Amino acid sequence: MGTKDVFYLDFFHGQPTLTALEWALRAVVSFFFLVIVAKVLGQRAISQLRLLDFVIALVIGNIIAHPLSDEELGLKGSMITTSVLVILYLAGILLILKWPLVRNWVNHKPITLIQNGEIDYKGLMHARISIDVLLEELRKEKIEDVKKVALAFWEAEGKMSIFLDPKYMPVTHES
């Protein structure tokens, strides 16, 4: 029995030709691998992009680049792969909207960094940011003392939300 008779996919080595199903399966495996890699990297690594947006942009950019730079590759495989990824992306968005469990896994809840003027070091570790980054973010908001902060969160999109203790809030004039 020859290699043509056995159905298997070798994702780590090149192959002379792939069927449409093999291209689609390769796209599915690549997509989920990159979702896991992005989760491991953490929100700080991808900053402003949501997890699924980051993964889809990275993968589609790479898929489109290959047939444009290698004359041996046809466009069929890239078109099939990109189509599968777009469907996976849209399905992922639908799952995020429909099921809170998926939403919480993909878009993490805000992480508490400061509470009642005290730094939450476990929160810093969970958000994967250093004390220097925390203090830098506070300085950007013109806050020079952590004790003035009632609550600070590391948001899902990689930004910090800061709430001052009311006694340190600037006085506002009513009109």
C-alpha cells in the first residue's frame, strides 16, 4: 500500500500537493494553535487588539504573503485557508456573544492592580506587568502617589482604568 492510499496529515513538513480538505484542516489547526499561543503570550503582548483580531490578522497576513512570494504556490490553497479562517473568526465572535464562558476565556475580565491605595502584586503577576509599568501608567494620568488611587484595573484591551479616591479628585465647578 503506497502513501497515496493512507490518509494522514503531516503538518510539520512540506507536501507537493494538498487537497481542499487538507488545506482546510491545516487552517483549523493553525488557528487554534495561534489562539493558544496568543493566550500564553498574554494581553500585554498584543496590546490594543482583541485576541481573535490579533490571531486572524497574523494568520491571514501570513497566508496571503506566501503565494505572493513563492511562485511554486498556487492561490487556491490560500483562498481556501483564508475562507476557513474567516468562518472560524465569525464563529468565534458568535460564540463570544452567545456564551459567557467563551467570552470570559477569550476576553478576560479586568484584573485588579490597585485597591484602596494598595498595590495588588498578584494582580500585577496575573496581568504580566511590572511595578515600573504600573507606575508609568499612573504618571501618564498625572497620579504621583499610589495611595490616591481607590481602584485600578488592567482591562482586556491592555489599558489601565484608574479611579481616584474621592478626596483626591479635582474640584469641579458647577455652572
